[in-house]
Amino acid sequence: MNSENIKMSSRFVTLTINGEKKEIAIEPQWTLAEVLREQLHLTGTKIGCDTGDCGACTVLVDGKPILSCITLAITCDGSSIQTIEGVAENGNLHPLQKSFLEHGALQCGFCTSGMVLSAMSNKQSAVSNQQIREELSGNLCRCTGYKKIVEAVKDYSNQQLAVSAPQNDLRTTNHESQSEIKVDGVPKVTGSAQFTDDIFLPRMLFGKILRSPYAHAHILSIDTTKAEQLPGVIAIITGKELPIKYGVLPSSQDETALCIDKVRFIGDGVAAVAAIDEFTAQEALKLIDVRYEILPAILTVEDALKNTFPKIHNDSKYENNVAKNVELEFGKVEEGFAEADYIREDEFFYDSNTHAMLEPHSAVATYEPSATSNNFKDGNLTLWSSTQTPHYVHRTLAKVLEMPASHIRVIKLHLGGGFGGKSEPFALEFCAAFLSIKTGRPVKITYTREEVFYSHRGRHATKMWLKTGVKNDGTITAIQYKALLDGGAYGSYGIITTYYSGQLLTLPYKIPHYKFDSTRVYTNKPPCGPKRGHGAVQPRFAFEVQLDKIAEELGMDSAELRLKNFVEPNSTTINSLRVTSCGIKECIEKVLKASDWKNKKGKLPRGRGIGIATSAYISGAGKEINWLGLPHSGAIVKIDRGGGVTVFCGSSDIGQGSNTVLASLAAKTLGVNISDVKVYEADTDLTPVDLGSYSSRVTFMAGNAVLSAAKELRKKIFEVVAEKFETTSENLLAKNGNYFVANDPSKNISFIEAVRLAEQKFGTLSAVGSYTPPKLGGTYKGAGAGPSPSYSFTAHVVELEVDEETGQVKIHKVWSAHDCGKALNKTLVEGQIEGSVYMGIGEALYEKMSYTKNMKDTFGGLLKSSSLLDYKTPTSLDTPDIETFIVETNDPEGPLGAKEAGEGPLLAVIPAIANAIYDAVGIRMHNVPFLPENILKAMEEKKRSFKTEKVFAEAL
Amino acid sequence: MIRLRKFEFHSPTSLQEAKKILSSNGQTKILAGGTDLVVGMKQETVQPKNILWLGKIHELQQITFSRKEGLKIGAMCTLSEIEHNTNIQKHFPSIIDAVKSIASPQIRNHATIGGNLCLNTRCFYYDQSDFWRNSLGNCLKYGNGICHAAPELSRCTAVFSSDLAPLLIALDANVELHSSQSTLKIPLSRLYNDDGKNHVSLFQSEILSSVSIPFNEKIKSAHGKIRARNSTDFAIANVGVELTFSSKNICEKANIVIGAISSSPIIVDTIAQKLIGENVSEKKIEEVANEISTHVHPMPNVDGAVNYRKKMVGLLVKRTLSTLVTNL
């Protein structure tokens, strides 16, 4: 037989896709993922890294999971391929899909297709959790912490074994805790959920952004002639065409859509191309000739503070490269220290890490010209974007494009994780929009994984100095804190980070005197911004480790020292943070008991250790970032004659389940089933403004907005039902689709009938609700950062083992208790806690943004960890069992008593690990992350009896 | 998505045909599972004009075993086929350990033993996108510039990355090489050069068709690997060990091979010989491990700091030998 020698580029292959045999014309260079997503429109197969590191593209080829992003489709000729779309059969979900839904084993859904397919293989014999973790170890998840996924697969495998066991129908609630199943769960387990990159429009162009290869340089010229001549290139834009500066905070407008005369980090956008296909766009970038004048790159905070370096932002009001400085004193810190019996000072360093959400940023724009004018500003622009903050994108697009906001529509579809990394406008949104305007065609730009890393906005590397005074009985008398934050090249939310770094240290302990000095500097590295636990994570690490040392010095149990100092419910901190509900004591008691702390602390065999830490976090910021005095969240609830309830809210479900929470609040208030409620979110044309998914605000703020609209509707319905039964509204109840008299349930009518009566009386039934926080905080300058309508509280205990020869840490178990107010959905709350713990473990032990250094004759600043192979997020095999405890306080202002759960549980993980390492092997880790080599180094230094107290970062 | 450049695709159904295509087409890359090559093509470190895929050649997909002939694994056998082969599970458990330590389950379902043995060397400064490499200035391995990991050296120091090769060398494996002129069987150890840019000595027209491993009941072997995460990651250090003991537990033969440090596996012959003639004690193991650790010189080019990797080599040798000796 002769081989087929491919001279023509295209050829036919036969693939049996989900049982259907297809002959498809493909080109040899197409990957299987490309063919599945673009030729067959099976977009449930996701691209997370595109280089075989994350597993999101997993499909089954002849029954075996493989990575479709690095498999050439042509090599699958004759094979049978199963994608997520083929898992459900005859309109029924597969038992594994049901199990995922019932266990809450999915959040953003981006890894779900690959996870489900990796776990699909027939379970012939009993499988252990460890075997499941191994089977899933090539599928990264950034949301769940893997626990619920393992449980879902385990449950499915048990079902497979119990052949005779009756098949359960999918319940609408999770069996363990009677939580409602995620309202967006089914499309996510079947692959039909549309994410931004899944959009394909007729005539759509692909955009790419040319990025700066230098960390700091003047742009002398940009010549696009050659690129324009490349067949297939339709348009090219440069920064000059979009010169208006923006920034998510009104007081730091320091970015432009593309750089104009200066680049500030390696990866900064310089020009953008739209072409008929992505390959052409890729090639066109190479033909753009940019001439630079290279400037010294500022890569360390020390250099940023020197006046011998050029300024990164010439118009910055601060000296040198300082971006922001905040100095505040509450009480009299020196008096506080004078009262102390014991004072200690320590230095800490927390390195930068990033969100690494599994879905890369993506934006699709489409533009319709005006009927009456040739001015593009009169046309209409629609932008789909993977953003946590559609409202900020909307507003900023209007500013930068100088178009009326009323002509711009921003929509967020399903979003594959954010963690703060998609909470402000990014270059691709402006570029896709403007390229679409220029070409009159839809334009899609999806970042490569490498570009996601350059876009960053993650954790600020922070140098910290901390001084704490205590009395002999452990009572804290004063704290002084200094922080130096490496902000990278732009402002982002950095001003808030600078404040939060200091302002949030006054919880969860009573601090009578407090002073902080927090400085953020610009450097020529990708900008830092908000990551889960924004600003508060680094100082929390420092403080909780220092507390541990103090406890040891005082001869006190470290848990007891903490208990001694906790704030009380309904109190106010020295910097005017108002605490309402507070379950921190219950939290610590839960984890102490569950972990058997008393019998373990200091008593485990060498190498094994246990550590504790606690924290508090905001439920949304008390001040809107624009200080306009407008509602933070708005909602419309509409009732259809058929009994359907629709919620419209500008909030963004980014996987955490906010849509489920909003649906549930509406359902509970109106007494209907959650399956009768639909949520339309994050569409600036359809939904009232909500500021977005950041600072743990959605349940609290959007929840209150929905609640108030739903309550208004209920009031109207109660009114007519009360009339019918000749009673008053107070005597009525609404439940399970029925409205009835509480003490005489025989007097009842269905929701649909009640709605009909109400509509007869009031006309079409809809109501609006909005939420504006009460006036909070002090009156001093800077008092706006830190206040929140409510705070969540967390306590963690970690038990781990340190391999004293490799320096590797194996975490055996984490016990986590979190006060989230009333848990509106326990499965979702647990998911947030487990995901936070997982992410904290990643920060503590594995993840680090590392850059090339300045050398003798070249400048550095190039990100070394720019893939999911080099940037190490924990796999299922690196993540321990996590036991969660939900501590329910009833928050007076939260919707049905609820407050945040999404970020708070991350903070104390890192210090709890550090404290456990100390308990295990007697070394204090002052630098995050605790990489094995650093642990070995610290152990050797201790052996050589060097003082480890002053171990400090070599360089930021 | 990153889009690949066009190439001509060839999928011969016999070795004979494959050799013919190979000798008549320049700039041809052999494609096996593609888990390494396709990533390289996405990063544009490799841009072949022709791709020769061996997936349709049945003779490359066989695993055979007999006590006399030993084990023979066709180059196109996937790592998971090896993992599930009962003969290998029974007679070569160390190979199973080594295979399981490679990458992730999905990669093992697609990656082949031939591909693993010919895996490209790795380096922070090379395994990056075209943009990244240009930003830094390209390197020796790519074809110009300097070695960013070791600017003082005039050769490429990219790291040998196959987890299987060190063990298979320790097990005295041979590989069969086919070219249009000849068929050669050479020791696996002779396949590699300590040159990161050109670490596999295959001629353009040669195809590695199989690997064979002799069987000897007396042999004890083990594989050790340290990596940052328990899945997906390449080795910080790895080691393959084979020891033969007399009936009185006296060590008669010792092979220790270190991977993930230099550009080729390091066969620590002279140091390993110190175990011979001994009833191997923990002290002796420690001595040998320390000496090996001193002997290896990693460059700052992959996961783990240089000194850490050096230390881990010693530790792995110690742990691997100890396990073998303890289980006697």
C-alpha cells in the first residue's frame, strides 16, 4: 500500500464523533481541538493553555482521554471521538453528569468537560479517592479545590458498582445539605454553556495584539506597511488612534488601549491586527516593525525608590516611582507600645502570584453603523467579554472610544473563573471594539495563556515590617505595620490595595493603637491588582505568623492567644470599621475541636506539624469606586403570567454561583421553586447596573437588590390574596408555588392564580430593587477604604508533613470554619471555602511570578513562569482533604442574613501552613512561597544556628 | 488558539515506506504521540516542512516478552499501554514506576516510548513562545545567540528530560535504528550526546523502531523521580538503578544513571562500581550518593535551583538504593 503523500493542503478524514460517522475536510496542521471547536462547532471542548498543561481540552479518542490541543486531527483518521456533547444520551444526563451537579463539583465550568471525560472510564472495581485523584491529575481546576469533584466521581463509581441499585432521578437539591443545584449547572456539564471564545459569527475576523519585547522603552516609530500587505490582513491599529487614558479607579487613569509613546513592561500592547484567520493575524504581528529606544528597566522596589532611574509614569504626582503612599495612625501607637510587656518586630516578604483562571480572556465585538450618519460614534457597538465587571468595561469603552455609552452594549456570557484577574478593562476589549468599528465586521480576540500571564493584575509582591506589642496575658496593645508593594507597570486597583494592606489588619483582633505606612511603587513588570483576598492576604500572613511567635514567647497556646483578642459582634475597630455579625469564636472552636488541636499541637512526631490562623474579610466595599453616591447594585424582577419569575441584574456569575444565589433569593421570597426562576445577568442593555464580581460583594449587594424587588412584588401579591381570603398580608405565607393563610392552609391559591389576581389589580408585574450601603467608616482621609456593610470571619487549622530531605510539604488535612452569615446555599459556600483553601495552598507552596533579572548588558523583566507548566498551580494530587464547617451567624443587613464566602477563607491558609511548618520542623518561614529549596535552606541555616528571624527577600 | 504553520503530512504503513519518505524529504520531523513535538511547533521552536507519522505502522506497536529474549517494546507503544502490560508489570515493575511518573494521564495515553526516548531537551530559555525567545534574544539551542543559562559555555546546556531513558540504560537496554542503508542495534546509552542542541544521535534518515531490555531474574531495579507537583511536571531530578546480587546478597553489578541534569543521561560508572563486592550498607549508600551529588553539575535552566537539584540527585540515589537493598 502506498502512503498518501499530501501535496494538497486539505484532505478528508473519517471521524466517528459521538457515535456519528463524519467525513471532514481538514488541513494537516489543524489540531483536533481546532476541528472540534471550529469545524464541528463542538465548543464544549475548551482551550485553557493550548500547550497540553491544563487538561481543559480533554476528549476521548477510542475511549481514552487525550489532549485535543496537542493532537493533530489528521492522526485521528478512523478513530472514534467522544466529546462532552456526546456524554448525555437521548436527552438524559449521564449518571456522572448528575453526580457532578448533585455534589456541586463544578463552579465556572471551564474545566468540567475535561474533568467529566477523564472520569468517564468504566469503573469496574471499587476505586479509592487516591485513584480518582490520580485519574484526574491531568485536569487542572482553579475553582473547586477538587474535593467535590472527587466526591462526585466516587459516588458515580459506587453507583456503577451497585448494579441493582435503583437509579435516582436528578434531584433539584443536593442530597447532603439540601442545597439547590446550580442554575447554570446543566449547560456546564453538557458542554452547551457558551463562553466568550465559543462565539463564532459570520464574517468574523480574528485579532491579535503585538506586544513589547522590552520592559521599558520609548516607541520611536511603528511601521505597519509590510503587515498591511500580507494577504488576509484587514486592519491594523496603533495606540495613537485610541489616545484617551483610562484606569479602573478614577484617581489612577494611567493606561491606554495600546501604548502610544512608551512601553512599560514586557507584554505591553503596541499594535493590533485583524485578519481573516488567526494564523494570518499571528504572522502579521511579525511584520510590524517597531523601533524602540530602550530605557533602564526598574524591576525592584528598591530601584523604584531611587531617583537615579527614569519615571515610569511622568505625570505621577509622587517622587521617583512611587504610585501611592498612605500613612495613617489610629489611637497613639507609641503609648500602646509603652503599655506592652513584650514587643516583637519581624520582617516578611510575600512574592507575587497570579489568578491563573482557566479561561483565558476573550472578547468579541460587533458593530452596526448608524442609519443616518457616517460618524462611527453614532453607530452601535456590542462587546461580549469575559469580564467580572461589565459595567466598568461599558463605562471605560465609552470614554476611550468617545462613544455615547447608550450606543454600547457589554455582555458577559459564562465565565471561566476570574479571582480578580478579569475585574477591569483590558487591551483586548478596546482593540476588538475598535477593529470591529474600523472593519464593520465582528472581531474576536482571545488571549493565549502567555498573554493572560502578561495581563496579570494578581498579588502584589510585598515587603513588610511588623511590630506588635502585647501584655503578659496576651492582650494586644499596639501594632505598627509598614509595607512596600511592588505594583508593576500600571495603577489598576493599586490605590485600594495600598489602603487594604493596612486598613484590614484591624480585624479579627482588637487593636487599641494602630499605625501603618503603606507604599506602592511602579516597576517595569506586568501590573498587579486585585486577587482573591485583595490586599489583605500579605499582611494577614505576616501578622498571624508573628502572633504565633508571640504565643510561643509568652508560653501561651497560640489558639488561646487568638481567642483572647478577638473582636466582639457589634463593635467598631480603632480605624472605624463597623462589625455587626461575628462568629470568629465559633469558627476557631470548631476547627480546634475537629483537628484535635489540644492533643496535637507541639505533640506530633518530628516532621509532622499543626498550625492555626484566623482572618476576616469584607462583604463588598462600602464606597463605590467612583464616589458618585449611586446604588452599588440594581435588579429588576418580573413575573410572567405563566408563573415564571425573571431576575435581571448586572451582576456577573464568574463560577462562584451568584446566579444561583439570586435565583434562590427570588424563589424564596416569592414562594416558588428555583426551577421557575431565570436569571439574566451582566448585560448592560438588559440589566440594571451592578458593579461586578469583586470584593466579595455579589451575594450581599446584588442579593439585597433582588430581595428588595422580590419583596415588593410579594407585597402586591399578598395584598390581593389577603383580599381574596379576607385577611391581612401578615397572615399569609408563600411556599412551593402556593399562597396560603398561615393558620388555615386550606385557604390557598396557586402562585399562578395569585399572579393573575395581582396583575388584574396592578397591571404588569415587575419591580426594581437596589442596594446602597449605609454610611460607614470614619471621617479621616482614607476612611473610605476598608469599611464594608459586613465582615466574614474564618479560622483554619492545617496538619502537614515536611520531608526534611526534599523540603517538600505534604498537607494532610485542612479544617476550615467560615462565618458567612446565613448560608443561602451550603454546597456553594463549601465550594467557596474549599476553593479558597486550595488557592491558598497554591500561593503558600507552589505559585510564583518570577522574572528574568537585569544583567550587565541586558535588561530583564521577562516573565519566566508564563505557562501552566512553569507556573505551578496544584493538581488534584497536591491538594489535601479539606473539612469545612459553615458557621452561621445571622447578619442583620445581609440578604436573609448572608454575607461573603468567596475570598475570606483564603487569607489565613498561608500563615496556618507556615505555623504548621514551624510546629513540624522548627523553622519560621518568612518568605512566601515556601518552596522546597527555601525550606531546606532555612533548615540548614537553623542548623548552623543562624538567626532565621531576619531572612529577607533577595529581591522582589 | 495558537495556529500551526502548514507542513506536508506523511503516514506510511510500513517501516520500509517510512525510510523511503525520510530519505527523500528534507526537514522532516518524525511524529509519534506528538505531546512534545506539537508543543514545540506551537512555540515555533520546531518548524518542520514535513511530518512523518509512524502511527499506521503496526510493527512498531508490539510488546513482546520471553525469559530468553527479554522485553521488546515497539517505538509507537504508548506509555499507558506499557503501564497496563501484564508482562511488564510482572517482570519490570521499575519500568511501570518510571512510566507512571511521566506527565499526566492524558499525555501517557498518547505519548509513546519512542517519543519519550527522543524527547527534546528542555530549558526555561528555549521552551517558550517565539515572542518570548525574541524578547530575550534567541539562544544556542534555537540556532543563534548565547546559552542564557550558562553564557560562559559555548554549547547548549538544555536538560535531558526523558524519565524512562536513565532506567532503561541502567537496565542495559538496546534500541533498534532503521535507515535506508542499514538496521542497527545499539545500546541506548550510545544514543545520546551531552549537547543540548543535538542530544540524540539519530541521522536524519534514521528511525528508532524499538527498545529491547534483557531479562535476568537476579536483577533488582528501581526508578526515582522528584518533581514540583505530583503530576504533569518534568523531573527536578531522576535516577534509574540496576543492581545484581549474589545469593549471599553481595552486589555483583551496579548501574546508576542520572537524568534531568545534563543534556544526556549521566552514567555514573566509576562511582557505582564502589558498591560491587559489598554487602551494601547504608553507610556505603550514603557515600556513593554523596559522591554522585558532588559529581553532577546542573545549570540554572529548569525547575529547581541548581544546588537544590544537586542535592536531590544525591538524595534520590540514596533513597532508591536503600529501597532496593532493604527489599532484598
